[in-house]
Amino acid sequence: MPAVSEVSIRSLADLYASIVATAQAHVEQTPLFVSVKGMLGQIPSSNYPIHYNVPLHEDQDAAYLNLPKALVAEHDLRAGDYVQASGRIVPNLYQSRLSFRIEVSDIALMQSPAAIQQERQERGAVEQLKRLRRPTVPFPSVEALRVSVICARASQVFDDFAGQLANMQPPLRLERLDVSMTDATAIANAIAKASGDVIALIRGGGAVEELRVFDSPQVIEALAATNAYRVVGLGHTGDSNLAGLVADFVASTPTAAGAHMRAQLDMRAQASSAKLQAAEHARSRSEHRRQVEALQVELARAGSATRRWPYLAAGVFVGCLLFLALRYLT
């Protein structure tokens, strides 16, 4: 066992400081400059020209930066930015704990791998939209309308949607397809499986990340491929997504999607009633025309008989004279 020296806490603190000074002198003599990428954590406030101990994350690991305020202001840096920081490693002793930080001399905003992947997906989706975009489908005119509603299992949105269609005559046939509304494959499969004349894709509000599933090429392609009338009501007012670009109607909320359906059905009923009235009016006019034409034929016949009457009367008169003359002579 090596010899053990008994020391005081004060002298131990001095020993720590000596170790740090030795490490610092070594680093200063042979400075180690590094460049590292990661996502900035919360930038702590500081009364000094430097923000100390700013975390820089990469997956589960973290490094810590001494970040000049001038660089923060120059690049408008904020927590969550993906950056590349360059500087030298410096030791730090705080409460008898030795740590190392990067004394940042330069920093640049970068595009994170997740952002690059998201951009690629969106670019692919836009290209897909150009290929898949087809003319809008008119609202169906079938009598027994079937509506396929795609939504989450544990969700109020189906009741919000269906409530707008209560007491419709004739009643609608609602087909509910419950899926995970964060799973693009499940949503696309539900769209392909739907048998309705109308497909309503609805969900309530949520985080932006959760709504990105409706930018997925799988969902867009499935919506573009169906022959059904497509109604999309996703999130809250103000939310938008690429799925809406291949829909026939985009509602601001699931409730608004149901209200649109009811308005379309009311318009269809009014158009049908007007059509029936027009047909009845046309039938009535046709019957009236037929009666007028028949009356005209009867009048024509009567007029013809009236024109022949003088000739008939003259013939009868001449016949009578011949009869009397023959009788007188005999």
C-alpha cells in the first residue's frame, strides 16, 4: 500500500488548484483546438461578455461551451439550433470539481441531420404531388351515400364529425376506420381499404411533429389513388399539410369537415327538389300543349264542315227541283 499523507481540506483544495493549474499550463503550452457539431441547449444568462457552460448535445452526450455573447448576437443563436462550434479546450475547476469546456472562437449555424431528412421527405412529397395531382372529384350524387371516416380509436373527433350529420334523410352509412394517426403506413392502408363514396380523414390538433405524418408520400399517394370524394379535416384552424393538396375539400377542423358534408347534402337535396319541380312543370306544359293541339284539330274539323254547308244545301235544293219537274211532266 502506498504511503498516505494526511492533509487538511484547505490544503486539499490547494492541491486541486495545483492540478488544474498544471493541466491548464499543459493545455496552454500545447493548445488543443477542436470543431464539434451538435444542438444548442438552453443558453444561461450572464452578466459577463461570455455565456458560460452552454450545453451542446449530440444524442445522449453533451459538451459544454464558453460562448461569447457577441457570437450569439451575430448569429441570433437560440436553444435548439444545430451548430458547428470551433475553439480550444480549457480546464475549469468549480467546487473542487475539474471539468473541461470549449472556449468558442467561431460558430456557424448548420442544418441538422433530422432537418436534412425532413427536407428530403418534403422535396420527395412535392415531386410526388406533381405526378399524382388529378382533377377534383365532384360530390357524389348516389342516393344511399356511404362515408368512410378515418380517425384515431380513442378520439372525440368522430363524434364531432358525425354530430353534424345527425338526422339526415335518407340516413348516411358511416364506416369508421380506426388507425394510429401517427403511422403513415396504417393511414395509407386505411385509405386503400375504405369502401365509401366519400373518405373523411380527420384528427384533432397536436404537435407539429405529429401532424407531419400527413406530409408523408405514402398518405399523399393513397389519397391521390382513390376515386372517392376526399374530405380532410386535420388539426385546428391554421394547421396545414400536403395531404390537403390532393383532397377535394380541406376543412379547418373535424367539425367543419362534418358541416361541409351536411352543406353538400342539403345543396344536393335542394337541387333534387328543384329538378323534380322543373320536371313536373315540363310535364304540365307538355300536357297543356297536347290539349291545345287537340282543340285546334277539332276546330279545324268544325271549320271544314261549315265551309261545305252551302254546297250541300244547293245540291239538296237542285235535287228537289228535279224531282218536282219529273213528277209534273209525268
